[in-house]
Amino acid sequence: MSARRGVGLSAFQNRSSLSTSYATHGASLRNTHLSSLQTQLSVFQSLLHNFALQHADTIKSNPSFRAEFARMCNAIGVDPLAGSNVKGKGVGKGGIGSLWAKVLGGDVNDFYFELAVRVVEVCRGSRGENGGLLGVQECKEQVKKGRGIGGGMDVSDDDILRAVKSLNPLGSGFSIVNVGSKQMIRSIPKELNTDQSRVLEAIQVLGYVTASMLEDNLGWEHARAETVIEDLLADSLVWVDLQAPEKEYWSSTFMNDFED
């Protein structure tokens, strides 16, 4: 009966050599692929720059066209708000970064900063009605009406979102939050807790809530439902209807959804 032969040292050496060869070849392929992608990216950036020069007026005046242009920028790592050519990488003076700042930083950047001023004005003007939580759609309509400084502006939801984003470096407390299926602008630093968010989501679906509705649908104790509602009422996020058999709590933020 023959004995089974063990694996020799040469087999391990061959396997190690083969692994090293694979790793070297893989690194070479990655470097070649990266170089090719960088070249393509440079070409795309150059084409996008020429496109921006040719269509600067349309970009500024047409909301849909502006939104598509912003998506093209994001797809290749260009941030039109920051005026930088590659996300996360700085560019020295005289480079393509300063060129982007010149092309986009003037028209587009100024447009979004001007829009941000309008958004702040609208949010602050309506804070007494909605407690600092305003729908993006409602904000857009108010900006279009131009009841504040400088008249109306033809903008899209995407423009509003980018304008709010431009306020982040200022530590303004403005941010975008999702309540159910709706995007909202929060203009106060206070965070909504989980219970408050669930009540606002219920109002978004039903139009209003009562304490008993929350107890029946969410399985809450009466004290919990009353506490959450009182907190929302204190922050002006809901209004109370005392004429109903049971107190009904409405939110001005979602009333437009049921009027449309």
C-alpha cells in the first residue's frame, strides 16, 4: 500500500510566486484603468465647461435646464456651488478650479445665494404658522410669487434644495428633513423626535389627528399621545380645532396637499 505524498516546499513557493504575479498584474490593470478614467474625466470637464459658456443664460433662466446641468456636474464630480472641479480636491490658483469659479461662481453661485436669501425670508415669515417646518413645494411657490425683496424667481424644487444646502457653511440651522413622503425645510435648530415625526406623518396621510386616533392606530397610551400633541402645539407645528367633538390637530404644512 503506497503512502500518500505530502506537499513539498516548492509547491508553496510556486503558489506564492503565482499570487505575487497576479497582484502585480492586477495593480497594473488598475493603474491603466485609473489613468484612462482620469483622461475621460478631464475631457468631460472640458466639454462641460464649454457647454456652460455657451448656455450660461439658459442655465440661469430655465429651472429644468438648470437642474439637468447640475446633475451633469454631479455625475463627473463638479460642484457648481463650490466652483471646484473635483469633489474633495483643491485646485491651485490659475488652474481649472479658478476657471470654474469664474464661469459658474459668478452666475450660478450668485443665483443660488440670492435664492437662499429668499428662502430664509419665506421661512422666517411663515414660522409663526408652521413652527419652522415648511414644505419645499410651498417654499418654491412663495418664492415664485415674489412677495418679498426683489420680486419673484422662476425656480424648481431642485433649486430650493441647493439653496438650502448653500446655507450649511453658515451654521444657519436650515436643513432638509423628510416627513413621510414629503421634503421639508426646517428653519429652527430643534430636532423632531420619533414620536413627533410619526404624528406629522399621520397628519400628512389623514389631514388631521386626534389623541384617540393615535391611541388606536399607534397603540399609544393616552398620556403619550397627549404629551406629543402638546409639544407639537407648543412649537406651532400643529393647530387645534376646538369645534369638533374631540380636539382635532391640523398642520398648516400639509393643508395644501388636501386643497389641491
